[in-house]
Amino acid sequence: MKLVSWNVNGLRACVNKGFPEYFNDINADIFCVQETKLQEGQIHLELGEDYEQYWNYALKKGYSGTAVFTRIKPLSVRYGLEEETEPEGRIITLEFGSFYLVTVYTPNAKRDLSRLSYRLEWEERFRSYLLQLDVQKPVIICGDLNVAHQEIDLKNAKGNRGNSGFTEEEREKMTLLLESGFTDSFRYLYPDRTDAYSWWSNMPRVRERNVGWRIDYFLVSSRLRPYIVDARIDSEVFGSDHCPVVLEMDDF
């Protein structure tokens, strides 16, 4: 089974920058996108009859949003955290026969950290939600988690310490999530790999020099570790300030 996750930073723009070509070439069983930045009816994607499409739109126009395109028919689909209203369109959960898939676009703490307290409270609710799912079936979580977990996960750790996405509080929430029974698939396979990033700022030559952050993940319930075949970052793929991340799993 092949799964892909990509923060497209505006799907309408990304469609004109290579999204259809990558989508067709990667031939994923499940393809998740974050930061779609659109409303219902603003795009029509021809992905083939094999794929079902599920969308979670933000109420605010041109903001946030997630989607899942899947060839595996889900048993159920839910939007947001349990029964809570979720106006920013950040979460979609698909239930399959042997697992749950959760795609997520984690709130950004903002440059001035004005949304850090909200982010930390949201993280607690999200972790609780994942643990409830994990009791029933193993979970695969993918998306833009908006945190570089360890110093190896960004180019300039010293200079970014305390900045949004690399505060001690955000990193601790990620540690807590992993310690609660989840595994970072990429670091599980490649614990020492450096210069492996999934996001680059739009400042001149930053991506060219690979001054990036790894903030896009595939996490899996730790009991799924034996089924991980590969986890990779397709950093050569452009079209967004993020690149796609890929997870390949054996059947379980």
C-alpha cells in the first residue's frame, strides 16, 4: 500500500505547477493534501474513476482545508475531532477494515507565537482523539504537523530555537505523542539522515541551498512498525513550499 501526503499551499495554484503529473506518476492508493485553500465548487479534479474524494473546507475563504483521494473505499469518514465543529477544515479521518487514516493540518503558532497557547491545547485534544482511535484499530497519521521535532529536522536549529515550529513546547507535544504509542516512520527507518526536509521558506535561494525543515510526517501506531516498507521525502517535487512525503506499507 502506498500513501502520499502533500501540503499543496493552495491546490488551485498547485494544479498549474505539476500536481496532476505527480499524482498520476506516484500512483498512490491514498493521497492526502493539506492547505487546499478553497471552498466547495472552486475546483474540479479529474483523478480517475478509481478514486473517491473527501474534502474538509475551512469556513474562512482561501484558508487551510484538507482532502483525501483514495482508491480503497472507506467504511466511514468523519471530519474534525469527534463531534466537535471544526471550522478550519484541518482533519479528515477515514476508517478502513484494518486501520484508521487521519490527515491533519496542525495549527501554526504564528511568528509572534500569538497562537501558541491555542496550538498546545489543540495538540492535547488531537492526541486524545488519536488514542481513542488507536484502542479500536491501528492509526496512520499524515500531514503538516508544523513542528521540527529534533535538531536534525531543520537546517539551522540553533538560530531557530524558540521560533514558531521549533519551540520547546511544540517539540514536547510531539515527543509526548510519540511516547503515547506512535512512531515517526521516516526516523524509524533513517534515524541519522541529515538534510532531509519537506518545507522551505520562500526567501531567495533557500530551497536551492536546502535550508529547510522537516515538518510533514507519516506517523503510525507503533505496532505497525514491522509493516513499514519505506518512508521517503520527494524533495525534487516542486509546486508548493512543501514537498510530498510518501509511506509504503506491507498489508496488515
